[in-house]
Amino acid sequence: MIFEAEKGFWFGSTILFFTILSLYLLPKLEQLIQCRLCIGAIFIGLAYPGYWITMTIANSVFLLVPPAIDWHIGLYIIVEFLVIATLV
């Protein structure tokens, strides 16, 4: 919720996005791809850019200001990929 408040995203949008991603999209990908590291990389690749794209589309539909993106998101993607790579 702190991330949402800082960036001006909708309240609860991250929980909704990650729930949909985890319950519907990732199980289908796990059936196709058997590599755990690959699934982790795909999840990270879908998480941050996918969330930003989803919020941009939703905000454009409702004629709201699109969310800002900064270099922190790229840094988060790299750090999380390295953490998942060490855990797998």
C-alpha cells in the first residue's frame, strides 16, 4: 500500500494484479515451461512492467493521469531476479 500511495496508483491494485497473475497466468505457464528459474524470471518480467502497463491502460480508459515510472522499478527487477536466482 505504501508503493501505491507513493506512486498514485489505485488502492488495492497491486494485490488484485498479483492475485490474478498468480492464480490464472502463472499456472498456465508452469504447464508449458518446466524450468523453475525461467518461471521466476517470467514472473518478475511480468510483474513490474505488466503492472505499469495494466495501470496505464486502466487510467487511460477512465481518463486519469498515467502512472509515473522511474529507474527504481528497473533496479527492483534486477534485484528480485538475482534473489530468485539464488533461491532456486
